[in-house]
Amino acid sequence: MCGALVPPLALFGVVAAHDGKLMTELCNELMAWYQKFPFPEYQPAGMNLPKVAIDSSLCHVSVTKWMKVAGVPRGSDERKHRCGGLTADTVMKAVSMLNEMADKGAFAATTQSSLVAGTCMNCHGSAVAPYTHGKENCMQCHGSGLINLEDCVTHESLL
């Protein structure tokens, strides 16, 4: 997971003592938002870095895809500033979510998790099917090793 997500998710853990369901909703929203948001909005050092939505919350996927689009090497200042901007964007989103919850007394999610992850987790998030835990687009990394829904008799009802 991207390190920028860890402090906000830990902060949301404070909410768990009050309302575990709400904490789950906050975490799900932040994870879904992170995967869809074109980072970095905040441009440290006045840079004009490309903004790229990555479709993953995994650090190595996020930074590698961004470096490919930006055309920069791993040790570049651009990569370092992109990670700084991404962290600022993530903290701003988390604070915004907590402020909304404090102001309105409730929280409403606005971002949907990956459709593929949601579909997979219908079965694979229970004890019935082989269990996994995730909020990612499973096919992004495991596509070649997974059965596509269209090719699986067990999944026909999901189509």
C-alpha cells in the first residue's frame, strides 16, 4: 500500500471505537478515491508534473505507472516531488472527509470501488469461496492467472 494512505487510515481507526461501520465506509472511500484521483493535484516546488490516475493503491504500481507516463527515472526529483504532492493530496482528502463528517454528523461516500473488485469480493470475500482481501482491480495484476467471468460457468449469473 502507498505510505500516504497509512496515516489517514490509522486516523480513521480512531472512529472505530465510536462506529466500526463508519470507519469501514471512510476507509473504503479513501481507497477508492486514491485509485481514481489523478495525482498530483498539489504541485510541490511549482512543478508542472503530469497528473495520472493509477487504478491501484499499491505503491510500486502507482509510482511505476506514473514514472512511465512522466518519462522520469526512479531517483529523479520529479518522482520525489510527485510522491510529496500525492501525500499532500491524500491528507487533504482525509481531512475533508473528517470535516464533512463533523459538520454534517454523517458521511456519504462519493467514489465507487473497482467494479471488478466488487464483483470478485461478492464470492471471494466470504468463507464460501477462496478468501482474499482487497479493494483493487484484481485483473490488473492477476488477469493472466484468473478466470475471466465470461469463461466461468460459476460466474454466469454475474454477467
